[in-house]
Amino acid sequence: SSGMAVSTYKRDILHLYNPPEWTKGLINPPIYKMHLAQIPTPIHKWSLPGIPEGFEMSVKRDDLTGAALSGNKIRKLEFLMADVLHKKCDHVITMGGLQSNHARATAVISRQLGLQPHLLLRTTDMDPSIVECKGNLLLDRLMGSQIVLTPYRSAHEMVVDGKIVKGLFALMEEYAQVLRSKGNNPYIIPVGGSNVLGIWGYIEGFREMIEQGVLDQFDDIVMAVGSGGTVAGMAISNYLTGSKVKIHAVCVCDDAEYFYNFVDDHFKKLGLTETNGLPINVKDIVDIIDGHKGRGYALSTSEELKLLTEISSQTGLILDRVYTLKAVKGMLIELQQNPSRFKGKRVLFLHTGGIHSVFDGKLDEIMKSTDVTNKVYNLDDFINDL
């Protein structure tokens, strides 16, 4: 015998959830949670190029929550998928962009739990032949996902040219009804897993950070915001624990007002409406930073891609072009131009993952035209040039 015991760890076990002490009083805390993420994720110093003198930068590595199951979405899915199993659902429906990290993570864990994933992916081109086998889409396909292309819509119905156009929630519900008519029991997970259940992923994540000493060692925490769940969970947790650090979120889509409204809505859904008899103003609790979306959601400039290659080649940390890169770029600009918006000098960047999207082919051109990422030689030529 080698002395190595076979693990009895099972993914499909529901655990009764014990919320942090400081969340007592919040409305409808989750009953169940699953163990999906590889946690705690580490925190370490980060020699990020462009940091102004006097600031210290570290990174919380939530890109290391897993492999195919990586990034911030896994923390949310620990609660959402627990609800899926508790309700004995057999199909899981969610929505995102073509290279959605959340959709990929949902597909992977659904298949691991024996459930059929359905991914409604938003695009301007409704031709199925555009769905490549690269990046997150490769994993979506490997999981046997039902991929359905849908047009870009707002979350709720709106009037366009005098006609009522269904919103994303209505589209997902309509899709679920089709599955129900066939005898299935589908479960709908919203965009990014960002609802009142999913945000508990980062209430629990904040508890992990407290245990790692974050509230004593840092003044500011910065992250990307794309669907709102991560920043809402972080903002609520920081508020409940005495606002010892300042939370900043850099928009990669929509705008600051949209996300302030999202956070405010989730404060209210959890029963947080006033403090010391005064209404809670979320703008006093979280700093949502706009102006760094570039060309728009999931669209990149050559300048952004060059920065991505510089950071990776100099620090060994890989950012994704949709979320973390834009958040880092925005953070650097704000540190340089508006340092007073930060509480102190000790900054922690929350790396929310997205590594699979670097394999979508969008970096190819910049990689081959930049010296530091194009060190490719024939052996004989290289020796002769020495």
C-alpha cells in the first residue's frame, strides 16, 4: 500500500450553510451551499508596472478558484447550484456574451453534476456558424451545452419603434417554459449569477478575506464590475463589518449609475435600508468608477492588448481583456490622476479570473507584432546571431 487514501470528497453534497455572524438580520440567508471552489485563494504582492510611487499593490487570486471551474463565478455557483440540486432540477439555463466566463463555469459544473446546460449567448450575428471552438466556447461545446444565440436586449422589456421588445428575463423564462412542456424541470440562473442568492458568494468570500487579514493589511480593494454580483456582495460585507476598507469597482459595461442602482437594490432585498435612522446611500459605501470601458463591452483597443502583454510578460500574471485588464487599466489611471479617491496607499486588486478568454484568438496579432511576445527563432539562426 502506498498509504495514499482515495478521497471521499463528493461535489454533489449539499451542506447546511452557516452565515457569518455579522450577517445576522439579513433577509432570507441561504440554507444550502456546495463546496466547488478551491479556497482560500492566495493574496500576494504584485509588481504591477505603472503603479505611482508610494502605493503598494497586492492581488487576491480568485483566478485560482479552479481550472475549468475558475474565477469569481464559482463562489456564486456554490450557492446557486446548491439551490438547483435542492429543487431537484435537471436542466440549467443561463445567459451571457459569446465568451461568457459565467456561462462556461455554469456549463462545466452542470455537466459534472449530471445536468444539461443551456447557454443563451448574446450576439449581434445570429448565424450559428460564427460560434467558434475557441476560448470559453471550446469548453461550452466540450460540455455538450445547448448553445442558443440571442440578440442583445436589456434585462427588462422595453419599447422600440413603438413595439414591445422582450427583455432577457422574459427570454429565459420563455425558454424554460419550452423545457417544462417536455417534462423537464429547468432552473434559471441570471446573467453573471448576480442575484440575491449569488451575491452570497462574495459575502462568504469577504469572510475569507477577513480571515486572511485583509481589513488590517489593506486600505482599498479594487475589482471589475460587469454584472454586479461580486461588488454587491463585497460592498454589503464591508458595510456590515464597519467599512474598514474602501471598495472600488471599475465598469466594463453599462455605467456607474446602473451599478449603483443594482447595489442599492440588493441592499434593500437583504433588508438593509437605513443606518442610525438615515437612509443608506450606496454612493457612500462603494466607489463605482466609470470612463474606462474603451470601445465597449468585450471590445478591445490595440493599446489595451499591448498593456495586457506588458503586464503578463513582466509579472507572470495573466489578465483577461474583457474584465480584469480594463479594471487594472482604469485603476492605474485613477491612481495616477485621482489618488485622493483612494482611502490609503495599500491597494488590493481582486483578480476575478477569465483566463480562458485569452485563447479566443483576439491576441494573436498583437502577440506577433510585439517584440517581447514574439521571441520565436529557428535554432540555427538563433545560435548564429549570438
